[in-house]
Amino acid sequence: MITGELKSKVDQVWNAFWSGGISNPLEVIEQITYLLFIRRLDELQTMAENKANRTGKPVEGAIFTGPDDERRWKNFRQVGPNEMFTIVATEVFPFLQTLGGEGSTYSTHMKDARFTIPNAGLLTRVVDMLAEIPMVDRDTNGDLYEYMLGKIASAGQNGQFRTPRHIIQLMVEMMAPTAKDDICDPACGTAGFLVGASEYLRRDHPELLLDAESNRHFHHSMFHGYDFDGTMLRIGSMNMLLHGIEAPDIRYRDSLSDGASGDAELYSLILANPPFAGSLDYESTAKDLQQIVKTKKTELLFLALFLRLLKIGGRAAVIVPDGVLFGSSKAHKELRRTLVENQKLDGVVKLPSGVFKPYAGVSTAILMFTKTGVGGTDNVWFYELTADGWSLDDKRGPLLSDDKLGVRPTSPLNDGDHAKNNLPDALKRWRGRDEEERSDERTAQSFCVPKADIAAHGYDLSLNRYKEVVHKEVEHRAPLEIIADLEALEGDIQQGLAELKAALR
């Protein structure tokens, strides 16, 4: 957790950007990202120099010309504001743009770096703030960046790039990544799902970092993300770096246009919240995806992409708009039929419509499935998530104390707390879906539906199609009995009024 003091400093710098004419939160984060990257390069060279001093050998993989290179973080932050501004603008950023051929995912995405901080005073404040952050502390680094990314949520049209962290955590916990997984998000944005998976593995499988082969896989070949927005690639890469992932595969790709033929059946786990941008032209859509589902709807094409990318036995947890669950077009029905009959559809979690406020009020759900190629759906588990711990209005403020929020609260929840935070209950019921959940009535918050029932309803996957409403028993009485009761009640009222009048005289 970052301290309130550090949050305050971030807020002050943020306000300085706004007053300096940079009002786009993505641009603010991007400028901070560049400076964090140049600091990271300086630290890498310092470590290489220390190693060279110990071994008496030349510096391996030198990034800068030497200890006195003015482009190094530790050097330019020691000079005056105006000189610093000149060095960063005319030396550091042109240098960043030349790093694209170095092979690192970070350097590749820095080749288009633009320096837009408007004046020396603001640059000095940003550098001073970043200099106070202990970069050796992975938790602090990650939390700081998450705090800054959280500001995107209030940025209007930019908010679509961020899925609420607690929803990501729920999906990660449900999928329970393992040390051998190859994890992909084909619409990664700020890499929130990949970061969530990495943090889960560090906490639940710390042994993977102790084994040389597993450690190398974790840092170099486990995490894969695609995006076609250069800013998102830079921000996502830095988010991974600050969460301690040395070399994730974060790269440019228009997933729906380029198709998945090159990466077919490469991944064992997909976690994603793809954009629901509407429709694409047939001509611009990958032909291999059209073979799975012939449509122009992006939400359906992304599901087809996920099926193409997954290995046999691979699993996915992805967010889709409600229309995917009950849409009546031929493409909608065929894709749902494919998930149920040809793959293994595991579960559907209906999310409250306010989850993505303030920038979107669309109703969504989480689909969870396993690629088998030969079917395997027996029962589909449904859960109605009515509360995620935060208000469902535009403010999205917490409804409970910090110790009762999230998927793994540190304090137990009572019935009243559960009414405000369903996440722990959803996870518990998901884990019991093959046992006690099978016997739950369809009036409960979660229940299982046999495949045959789903097929009989045209593969409709909307929870309300199968949920049963509890009807209270109504007492039926003869009309004359009711009239007699009303007459007796009228007599009591008249007597009461007479007594009241007598008391007032």
C-alpha cells in the first residue's frame, strides 16, 4: 500500500499537469512512464557497473556511455531546473527513440516517445516525486502505478481501458493460474489482467520463483498481451515492469484484423475484457475468425479469437456484453451453440450494470469456458452478482471498510456485508459448483442448469431465463368472512373515535 503522503504528492503533480495544459490522463501517465523507464535504465546500468567492478570485466550490455553520461537519471536530476529541462528534451527523449532495436518489449514501445511536459518547473516536481519512490519495493511501485491508472476511470472516453481491479481479481481467482500456464490478454490495455495473474502467482505459488526454469518462464514467456494503441502498449509494459515482470510479451497487434493463425493454440489461459466497438467490415476482419463465426460484431469475433488462441484444455474468463448471452441473430446463436456443444461452457456470472461506471452503464457478464473441441458441457453454473463492494453510481465509492472489500477480505462478512459485497461468496460457490451447487434451487443467487435445458431454450445464456422467482403463499378466504372482518374493524374504529372525543371534552 502506498502512503497517504505519496498519494498526496501524486495528486499535486497531477494537478500541476492539468494547470500546465496537459488534461488527458493518458498523456500524464505516459509522460511519467517515460521518466520511470529512463530511471530503470539508469539502475540497470548501475547494477552492470557494480558487477564489472567486482569481476574486473567490462560492463555488459552498456546502455549509457559511462558514469558521467548526462542522460542518466542520477545525473540530470542533480542539475538546475532549466538545464534539466534542456537535457531531457534534447538528449534523453531522442535517446529513448533509438532504443527500439534493443529487443526489450519496453524499449520497443519507447521508440515513439514524445516529450510534452511544458516547463522546467513541472518537470522538476515530477522528477522529485519519482526520486522519492523506492524502486526496489515492487509492491510500492505497482500500487503507485495502479493509483495513477485509477485516475483514468474519471477520464470519460479513456475509461474503457480500465477494468475495475476487484473484478479482475475475481476472474483471476476463479481461473486459478498455475506455474505452467501461458497467459494471454488479446486486448490488454493497461495489462491489468496480466498484472492480476502475476500477483496471484506470487502469492499462491511462491515456489515458482525458486525454481530456475519456472522463474525464467514467469519472467520471460508466461505473459502475453496485444493492443493496437501505442500509448496502451507503453503504459501496459511499464505496469508489468513495476510489478516485477522482467520481459513480458506486450506487442502491437490488431487482433481482429491480423487473425490468430500465427498464435493458434499457444495459450492455456485467456483473461480479457475486449472492446465492444460495434461492427467491423468483413474485408478488414481476419478470415480465420470468420470461419468460426460469420459476423461483423466485435464481441463475437473476440470470442472466436479466444477459441482460436487457446490450446486444447485451455480455459478462459472474459467479459462480454449481455447481448452475447441472448442475441437472436444467427451468429449469436451459433457461437453460443459452439460453446455449449463443441467446447465446455463452465459458468456465467451476471454483473451489475453499474460496474463500469462512470464511463459506461452497459450490462455485462463474465463467461468462463474450457476449449475441448469435443464438447464436455454437463451443467452450466450461473451466479447473479448484485453488489461488488462499491456503489453502482457514477461515484463508485466503497460501501464497506477496506478489510471487507475485494475477493479475499481480511475480516469476515456478515449477511449485511454480503449484500454489499458478493465477491467472496461468488468465489466460494464457484469452487463448489460441481458438488453442493448442483442441488441449489433456481431461486438461489447461484445454481446449475443442465445442458439439455439450455439447448431446449435455443442456447440462451441469460440468467433470468432460468432463474425462478419465489412466490409467497396467499391465504384465500371466503368473501363473507372478509366482509365480516371489515365490519368488525369499522366498529373498532368508531368506538375508538368516540372514546377520543370524550377524552378531549
